[in-house]
Amino acid sequence: MQKQTLYITILSALFLIILSACRSSSPPTQEPVVTIPSPTEEIQVSSPTAEPPAVQEASPAYPAPTVEHVPYNPYPAPIEGENMEWSKIPELLASGNVSEVRQLPTLEIIITLKDGRFVLTTAPAKDEIFTLLDQCGEKCNSIRRLSEW
């Protein structure tokens, strides 16, 4: 029986210690001070016709910076879906950026680049694109060739 009383006393003491440690701090003793302007005070408002403050002139020793607006293009030429001239195709093939060449019955050529973009062109004759690929050499050996004739 004495053990039970001892346990209860210890548990009660722990409970009181924990309770006192968790107790919130006392509320603030002073109210926050809020000042509201009285209706008799004038509010200064600048008129819309007032002149803006003077701007300081730039020092002649340091020229003013210039901003150059360049259109954003994360990929180098050609542009996606562009209809390229036939004369530019050998250079495009030799660049090593082409993954696939597809010839359509209408002599249109769809050239797919390695980054997924594609360009269009029109061949002067049937299978002329494949002649260009053969002339290109080893750089063009990995290009996939498709024909829908």
C-alpha cells in the first residue's frame, strides 16, 4: 500500500512539474497603442500637375548602359517547321544534326533533327535527297532514310 501511495505522489509531482512548464506566459500588461489622425489634421497630397523631382545627369566618364533586345531561341537555326531552300540542305546534312530523312511522293522532304525539330524542303527530282546523303559521306551514314514511293 505504501508503494502505491509513493507512486501516486511521484506521478502527481511529475504531472504538476509538466503542467507548470507547459503553462503559457502571462498576457501582455499593456494594450497596443494605435494612433488615428484626427479629422482636423491636413493630409498633404501632391497635385497631379506638380513637376517630378529632377533627375541627375549621368556622369560623362561612364556612358549610360544600353539594352539590346535579342529574340530568344534556345536552338540554333533552323526554325521548327521551316521550309528551307534546297541549296541549304547539303550544309544541314553535313552538320551532323540530322537523324532522319523522309521523302514523300510529292517530292517534299521532311528532315528530322536529333533534338526532335523538323524542317521541310522540296527536292528537284526523285531520290535526289538520297544522292546528297551518299555524297555527304560518313557523317550521314547514321541518318535514317525513308521513302514513301
